[in-house]
Amino acid sequence: MEGTTVYVFVINGLQKEVRESALKQHPGCYEALPASAKAQIAANRSWMSKL
């Protein structure tokens, strides 16, 4: 899909693609992101809340 951010994690030795909107469904993935990615997610959520 256009405009979708997908993060790639290695979980139990397997590559897992997780969409930004599904990070809460994968415990530990959000916490593993660097601060810059977390800031971008916060900005995206702020922007979306204004629509």
C-alpha cells in the first residue's frame, strides 16, 4: 500500500515485517525502535489525529 511504513524485525530468528499501525500487536517491537523512528511515529499520529 502507498504511504504505509513497514518495519522489519528479526523475531525468533525469522524476519517479520510489521506495519506501523500494527506495532502494538507485537510486544517489544515498538520499544526496540530507535528514538528517531519513535519521533516519526508520534508525528504521524499527531498529523492523523488532526484529520
